[in-house]
Amino acid sequence: MLSHILKLIWKKKKSNFLMMLEIFVSFLILFAVWSLSVYTYRNYANPTGLSVDRVWTVYLNFNTENDTLRQQYRELVSRHLKSVPEVEHYSFTSSNMPFGFSSSNGEFSYEGKAVLSEVMFVGDDYPAVMGMSFGPGRWFQPNDTIGGIVPIVITQCLATALFGNEEPVGKIIKEEESTKKVVGVAPYFRHKSSYQSVGNCAFQPLSKWDTDLLLKVSASATADFEARLARSIEQLGKDWTVEVQHMDDMRDTQDNTIEIPILILFVICAFLVFNVGLGMFGVLFQNISRRKGEIGLRRAIGATERQIQFYFIGETVVIAGFGLVLGVFFAVQLPLLRVFDVAAGVYLWGIALALVSVLLISVLCAFYPSMQAARIYPAEALHEE
């Protein structure tokens, strides 16, 4: 039966080639969509390594460029926050805080390997504010800075990139301006969005110009308390400005910048695939109307309705198979060439899901036309001939 189908396909190679081309394009579209979906889901499913529940971001502007004054004002704010019962934990931080729109990168070198990483300057209470967990090691403490060595905490991703399978805690990273010592490792810290891939991040003690603030507030903190807190901090200095944002809202904003373009892409791809399906549906209906004599002859020599239906579905699947083979050939180049630095498993899942989707669309498009073909009576078909 397969050889017979191949002969018929070859006889109508021009029209079938157009259908194969549609299948090929549909496969590439679905491959891109499914690969993106798998990649996004994998990132979303990974632990974030932090918690934004009841975390507030406070942007402080002391209206001074004097480093000594900025440090004095920071101490003044710290003493004030210790007296506020609704504030459970607080930490000053650099401007590239989680889910903000600021980023600061630095390069770490170890034994000839140079790795780029996000670098955050934070306070001692930062893990309590962000609900961070640790693998080996601990968070840095004030006495870790004795001797001019800068203590740092790094993510497991950065530790693997720098040290491989070696124990990261205690490693010394020598740089031109400073010497850094790894005192702890955080398994995860995905701070840019819920869909961020696992990346490199390093935490260092505060510098003199870091004045933004993160608060972990109690469950009893209300909008009224938020307004009172902002006013009380502003009153500590002259011409200070304070802006408070909730970190869960900041996370949602960052997520929307990723979700909305992906949703638009899905809608466009669905529209394109739908049009391809309609085209296939129309072509199959046209083929059946032109092949009534063939169908009538098959019925006359004993073919059942189910056999006729399976025949046309099988013919459609075989035509789709040629387009899929070409599509898979191009798709497998991405994991082989490591395009976009994405894990090969993402592409393989994309290929598998695209194959299933295209075959399912092909069968669905062929089901009703093949059912109509199976219902043609031999006498009626042969009479028209």
C-alpha cells in the first residue's frame, strides 16, 4: 500500500510539493514556538532562590554627592528603622536590586578563566530580607573584611563556571584593585524575572555610595503605614526624597515585559498555522472531488468505507512526512551548533512536540475530507465518470 501511495504522490508531485512546503513551514513555526515554550517553562520551574513576599523597595535620594554625608545619613536611617516595629529586616543595596531595571556586571578571573557576572553590593541582613538559602558556606560578616580581603557570596552557576567541580568556599580571586574570598554559595538567585535562566551573580559588602533600601515588613503593614514610613524617613534630612515600591509588583512588571511579547508571538503563529490547516483542508477537498472515479473504482472492487478513509489519511501523513523530514534536518542543526547557548534538550523537545503537532494537524485536516470520500457510492462516482 505504501508503494502505491508513493506512486500516486509522485504522479501529482507539483501539487503535493506545495503541500509539503506548507508542512515544512508549519513545522519550523511550531518548532520555534514549542522550543520557546519549553525554554520558558524550564526557567519558570527552576527555584528562584529568593522570596518577594512583603518585601518593599525604598529609593532614597539624599541630595548630596558627599560620600561622608551619605554614609552618615545611611546610619541615621538605620537607627530609625530599628525603632519601627513593622520592619522585620532591612538592608541597603546597590541600585541593581532584584526585579529593577538596573544592571551592573563585573568580570571574575580564576586560573585563566574569565566569567562575566552580575555584581550586587548589599548589607549584612540581605539574606533575611530576600529569604535566601545557602549551599556550602555562609553570608559574609563585618569581621570578614579584616586584612583588606573582600568577602563575596556567589551563585552555584558562577562557582561552577569559575572553579568547575572544586570546592568554591575559601577560593581566592585576585584582581588588580582588590582580592576577593568566596565565603558562601547560593544555589539559585534568579532576580530579573520569573522566566530568567539560571545565571551568574555575586554579592559584595556595601560600598559608600549604595543608598537604596530593601525592607521586609510584617504582615500587619498597611498602605497607611507605607505612607507614614516614607514621611518619617523624609523628615530625617533636608530635601530628602523617598519612593516606595512593592517588590511583587516589580516582579509582575518584569514578567509582563516577557509574557506579552510571547503571547503576541503565539497568536501570530497560531494564525499562520490555522491558515496552513485551512489550505490543506481545501486542497484535500479538491483532490477528492477530482478523484471520484478512483474512489468509486476502489469501492466497486471491495474497498470498505474505513479502508478508503484510512487510505486518504495515510496519503496525507506520507506527504506530511516528506515535509517533516526536511524540517527536522534544519531543526537539528540548532542543537548541533549550540545556537543561542540553549540546552540541546530544549531543541529536542521542540522537535518532538512540533512533529506531533504537525501530524495531528494533518490527520485532523484529512479526517473530514476522507470521511466524505468514504461515503461516495460506487455507482454515483462511476456514473459521473
